Amino acid sequence: MKDIYNYLNDVELDVNQFEEADVSEFEKKKMKKELLKKIRKAKPSRWKKALTSATISIFLLSATLFGLSLTTNAEEIPILGNIFKFFNNDGFFESYDENAKSLTITQEVNGVSVTVNEAIFDGKTLYITYTIESQLDLGESPLIDGMPNIVGEDTFIHTANHEMMKIDENTYIGVTTANLLSEEQINQGTFEFVIEKIIPNLTYGTEPIMGNWNFQFKLVATDNEVQLVDLHSEKTGIAINIKKITYTPMSFLIFYDEVISKEIRDKWDFVSTYIEVKDNLGHVYKYKHNGGYSNSETMLYLTSTFEKLNLEATSLIITPIVELSQSDGTDEYGGVYRNENSTAPIETIKLQEIVVKINK
């Protein structure tokens, strides 16, 4: 699913402009490995949802951890191109490399070297890229256990998602996306990124590698323009209100509220809300759901981040979608869940479109 070909297909090259140069055997081997790599397909996964969850979001409090390890400048660590490009199959990360801050900080713990390469912060969501080099084969897509955190602020990071892929022998790259629990964006912040362990693919039988890879860095939020909207769409027992849109150099964020009646929540085990967005030119925008939070039984505050806005577009057409579903299993703690291929009842409701004229 993630491969180098989508990146190379977008690059226009004139072969007559280049001169041949000697390269090492290591560089030849690595380039050949990348060009011959097969396109990866997403592996099916089994997912669970807790009965008390109103959305897919998982609220997490990240404790601040400190440890001793060697921190060095990592300009000499080899990586292939810009990491965001390797995770850009759907176009979401198209403009992130050019707006990210280069960090190149390395820590080595227990024989595993982790380099934080770049980071970017839009005032609401933090994106971090990194390279992991290990003495052991960790499989095709290992996992990391750790959370970024913001230091000295009233808010905190409540959700984080890690994506990783293997690019060479014992070498891996990753992107972590982390969201602040705040309806308001902040202008800058000091962030910590603590990785407590690295978990190989289960099929490899390697035990998790414990450690304390601890990074700290400061970021200024990207430039942004805020457009207040306050438009809503509703259907019996369901209301979605689009509050505002924030435009950044590489994306736009939509802040919206969900109100679901008690009758619907009592009837269904799970309620999941998301929005689809296209512009007046017909382009459908790729997005990442940032989760949300609630201070009442029926209301939820949500945000989603979309790919870079087409500057030729003059309006956005927003379609709220609500998915209602029932569980089909119970775990050992009494929580209910729904399997990915479940045949339990499910209902999808599309609300009326909300059209927003883009402020120019």
C-alpha cells in the first residue's frame, strides 16, 4: 500500500541533465532493493470498540518521562528521500515535506538508533517523522509504544497514531500523528516524544525492545487563516454543526459538533460520525479524523484534517455521515466490540450537504 512508485511517478526528469557518478556498493544495493520492492497491500485487521466510546477516538493521558541516553546530530544517517512522501499514497501528505522543520536528532538505546527527522505542527495536530535502525530484523511493519506530549500548556495530546514501514535491511521509517485535546489552536509549543519500546511483528518471534528514546523540540505553528462558518445539517435525532475552517499551507481543518439524541444512543451500541468534503470543481479531499471530546452525554466536539486546498476552488461541499451499529461480541472485561466483517445490524445516515463559500 505504501511504495516508492507513487513518489517517483510525480517527478519530471530530463535524463540528459544528469552526469554519471560513482556510488558505493551499499548505495547500489539499497537503490536496487527499493526499485524492486513489490507494492504492499494493507493487511486485514480486527478492531474493537468499547461500549462507552461514542467515536473511534481513544483518550489518552501521556505522562512526562525522562531518561539518560546519547543524543547526537544525525546529518550522516542515511534515509531515502523525504519520509512524508513514502506515506503519501492517497495524497494527504503531498505538501508536508516543504513545510516541515528539520530536526535530525538521534538517540541510541540498547543497540537501536532512533532519529527524529522532521516535525510539523498546525496548531492542533503534530506530525513527526523518524528513522529506526536496529541490529535485529523487526519485520515489515513493527510498532512503537509511546506518546508525544506538549510541555507547559493547559492542554495535552489525547490521541496518537503511528505508521511504520521497512525500507532496507533492519531500517524502518515512520510517521506519528498526534492531536491536542483543545478546541482552540495554539501558536507554538515545546514537545516531548518518548518511545518506551519497539515491538516487532508477532510472526518474527522477537521480544519487544525496551528503552527510553526521549526527544524534546520546539515548534512554531504553521501560518493559518480561520474562517467562521456556523452552519448545520440535521435529521431526526441527529445534528451536525460546522463551526469553523482553518486553512494552513499544507491542509485545512474543519471543526464541528455532533449532537445525537439519547434515544438513538440507547438503541445503538456505537455511533460514529465523519464528514466527506469536495469542492465546487469536483475534487474529493483525503482526510484524517482527529477524534474529539465530550462534556455531555449527547454532544461531541470533533475535528478532521484534509489535504491541501485547491486554490482554484471557491466553495466546499460538506456531507455529514453518521454510522450506527451494534456489537457482536464481549471481551473478558465485559466491554462489547464489533468485528470488522460483522453481520450485526448497521445503519449509515447521510445528512443534507452543507455548502461553505471559501473566504478569499
